[in-house]
Amino acid sequence: MNLHPTAIIDPHAILGPNVTVGPYAVVESDVEIGEGCVLGPHVVIHRYTTVGANCRIHAGVVLGDLPQDFGFSGAVTYAKIGPDCVIREGVTINRGTKAGTSTVVGAACYLMANSHLGHNVQLGGQVIVANGAMLGGYVEVGDRAFVSGNVLLHQFTRVGRLAMLSGGAGLSKDVPPFCTVHGVMANRIAGLNLVGLRRAGLSVDERQQVKRAFDLLYRSGLNVTQAVAALKREFTAGPAAEFAPFIEASRRGICGFIRGGAEEAD
């Protein structure tokens, strides 16, 4: 291990092999840091935080601080960071608010400078959260979604797999999988994240299936209940089958569609 002499590390913290801790970093008790992690200067990792192997945590990051929730009672809660994550300068991640609950960041996520994850946020794997984005309590983001700079996600909002949120978007409704969100108007879908689908390795047939599901949901003239029924009838497998259960699980409703938006050609 490479521990800077100015770092403050509680003797009850667990540090794996080959961990580097930079100047003036603070690691409290009941913290576990995985093998090969690098902690930059002035990083603070609070109690009940776990960091997976091979994470790179840059200067000024604060992990596992108390939730910004007036209902927090002081219970033992957790922050869990998956392996292979990059957490850039000034990121803040709060731990869960109700006893025994956790804020969770999946494997290989990239959190850019000054982004914030509130209590009980759940990020899937390979999620990118760009500079200044703010995720309220209980927000859920699916695998490989892209949250652009200065996006605001209201508490309990859900973002589906491979969705892409444009910079400056403000959202208080759920974003279905594979969709893009307009960066100016609140709660409006602009089209499909077709570039993201190709990069994720979805075949031409799978992308066409997603397009068909999108059309049923947003262009068919059906209301949401009717569209969900149609989606369940037509798609029992493949990526398009993700739409119906995502929508049925929504607590806040889903974003509407801007006709004539900037959907990309395939």
C-alpha cells in the first residue's frame, strides 16, 4: 500500500492490497476499500461505505456522508460503490436514509466532476453521469445510461437502460429504456438513442424491434394503458420487451414525446 503520511485512516477501516491514499484524505471506521483503488488528495470516505476493486477516486470526493433528508433518524445505512469506477473531482454520494438501506453505484460507472447522488440512488453498470448532474433521492438509472451535464433528476425518477439525457434536462417523470430526452423542455422524449444502441451491440433486428415498440408507445395514438397492452402482446422477448414492465412499474408516469424532435436516423 502507498499511504501518504498526512492521510487519516481509522484503524478499523479495511484497505485491500495495493491501495493508494493521497494527501489529507480521510477514511473513517467501518469502511472497506477494494484492491488497487487510488484515492486522491482530500478525499473523504465516511462510515459504512464500501468501494470495489480498482476504483479511481479523484480530489475532493466525499462518499457516504449523511443523507440530506429531514426524515433521517441516524440509523445505520450504507453507500456501496462497485468495482472499476472512476469518480472525478468534487463528486458527492450520500448513503441511504432508512435503516439498512443503501445507495448503490454499479460496476464501471464514470461520475464526472461535481455530480451528486442523493440517498438511495441506484445506478446500474457502466452508467455515465456528467459534470454537475444532480440525482435526487431514490433515483434509479439503468445500465449504460448517459446522464449529461447539469441534468436534474427529481426524487424517485427512473431512467431506463441505454437512455441518454441531454444536457440541462430537468426530469420529474420516468424515461423509458433506449430513449433520448430533450435538454430544454421538461419531461419530453426527443427520440431513440440509436447511436447508443449500436455501440451496445444491438443487432439491426433488435434496433428495428425497439423502433417498433417506440412507435407503439409514442406515435400510435394509443393512450399509455392501451400502448402497454399492445407492447405486451407484441413483444414477449428481446429488448423491446423491456418497455412494458418499465412503464408498469412507474410511480411518477413517463415522459411525453416531442413530435419532430431530433431522433437520429439509423
